[in-house]
Amino acid sequence: VVISNNKYIINALALGAPTAIATMVVNTTAGCAPLARRLDGVAVGSEDALGGSRRLVSRRLSSGSLSCSEFYCVGKDLDKNFKSISSSGYKDKLTKCKGYISSDDLKKCGKDTCYLNAGKYFTSYVEERPIIKGGFVEGAGDAGGGIIALIFSLLLLTGGLMGLCKILKFLFLGAVKKALIKATRMNDYVAILGGVIMTVIVQSSSVTTSALTPLCGVGALPLEKMLPLTLGANIGTTATALIASLSSYTHGSIHIALCHLFFNIIGILIWFPVPVMRRVPLGAARLLGLYASYFRLVPLIYIIIAFVIFPGIFLGISAVFDASIAGGVVVLLVVLALLGVFEFWWIRRGGCYKVLPEEARQESLRALEQADRELRGDGPALEAPEEASA
């Protein structure tokens, strides 16, 4: 209803345009224009000879002959997308190489399909065709339609999460509250397994975390239990990539899927088993929540800094290292020095208390703990959260 994309064009763009390969020998009797001869032997000052050769080649190419000066090796996946994008264009516009070029040139493609004009076909039927093929945003074009659909989807997502939060808050006024309180007392490693199972079932860690986040918001799910469930969801979401890699069963796909899996497992081994390390993400979450309770733009600022500014800085440093190791070291030291100065001012010089005073921090933590105790009823209260120092 909103947007419908041509997935075959998207797949073809992801695979990339085929690369042109220069032809060594062509079959002129099949309709190919003769290859232009190298003019290395022509004297530089011989303008007549040079111009005459160019005019001869121009006449040959304009006489209706097929240009066989280059060919393209198209892989199986790209070839399937070519056919799915336009079956008539695939049949009428693409010209296979057999009969036009030598067998030695054909061997260069191996198991791939050889076409004389795959580059032109890719330009006309992939790059120049619109990706959006349906929905009410079709008339806005690819860029405009994508932006409108993104805004609409974000509004739906936000509204859905707000509605989910309201419904969950209503449910926890009844018997479901007691059942969840018992569930939250499970062992942390069992909670990780639970997060894995939930995410494998729904095939999305976003769905799992989006369902659990409102529970933390209404105070029914302790932050200490949210962490293992989220870590389990991060492992569970790798199941989708593993299943997809096993279906294609290629070295590259399995390699990437295992990288995704072990990246999450190694991250868990670093931050979860040791209690001291576990307090780092928990403390950061409490601190971010504390600032967000007073300043509504904090989550947006955090997203921009964590996912745009920091990656951009590190990519820039990496690019400088590629250009010059000495320059990269200098830029890295400057960035680390600036970060150290900010941390010194923020922590040692009390910059954090200028943003949010100590009294407001303590009052917010006491109010949060009191609200948690009320929501849990007669159940045992959690340990008071550590004081947010920054």
C-alpha cells in the first residue's frame, strides 16, 4: 500500500555492474565490426595517416555492424536478476558472445555467461529504471518516495511502541504482573537462553528488544534482567544469517554469518560474565536514562554521536592512516587528547554537575527506586542502583 520495490533491481545493484573485458579476436563474418588496429607504427606527425585510420574505424562502426570490441562475464545470480527485471528485454536486447568472439576469449568467463552488451543492458534496465514500482509514494520518485516511506514507517513504529507500552502497563495491573515477576528471578544465563529462543522464533532482535523495553519503562522488568535478555537477542538474531548462509552454502556467506555470530559471543564474554565489567553497560544505561528523564533530546543526541559522529571520526582516522601512517598517528593522538581533556573536565572538574546538579541526580534515583518497589508490590526490592557519577 505504502511502497513496493523492485527487488530484482535492488539485487542487481547490490551485485554490481559487470566488468568489460577487451576482445582479442572477433568473427567479422558473423556481423562484428573489425577491431581498430593499433596505430603504434604511425608517425606522430603523420596526421593524414592517423586521421584516415580514425575515419576508417568510424565508417565501419557506423555501417550497422555489431561492436564486439569488448564482452562481459555475467554471474549466475546477476543473470537471473537480468531475466526477472525484463523477460522481453532479456530475450531481445542481450547478445551472447558465442559465434562472435574467439574460444579463447569465451574461456575467460569460465562458468559465467558471456554477453557482448551486458554493460549497456545494466545501464538501461538497472541503473536508469526506478526502484519503486508501486504504492502511493511511487509518483515521488526513488529518493522522495523513500524519504516519505521512512517518515511514515517511523511514525507507525513510534505509535505502535507507545500503544504497546500503554497496553503492557494495563496488563501489569492484573495477574500477569505476578507471573512476570517470577520470570525475572531466573538465572542470568537462563535469561540469555530465553532471549535467544524468543529472537529465533520471531527472527528479529528488534522485535524482542522493542517488546522488552516498555517493560523496563513501566518498572516490571529490572535493568539487570534486561541486559541478559538483550544479549541473548543479539545472539538469536544471527540465526537468520546462519540459515540464509546454509541455504546458499558458499564460503563467503558462511564466513560472514559466523563472523556475525562470534562477534556477539565475544562481546558477551567480555562484558557479561565478570561482575565488574557487567556494571559498565548497566551504569551507562542508568546514566543515559537519568539524563533523558530531564532532557528529552538526549536519546537523539546519543544516537547521532554514537552512530554518526564517532564512526565518521574513526573512518576519517582510518583514511588518514591509509594515506600516511605518520599523519594518522598525529590525528589519532589529537583526537585522544581532546577526548582526555573533555573527560577531565566532565569528571574531575565537575562538568557533569553543571549539566545536572547532584541534588537532582539523587532525587531522581530515589524516585526511581520507590516507583520500582511500588510496581513490584510485596516482592523483594532490588538493590539500590549505583550512584551515577557522570
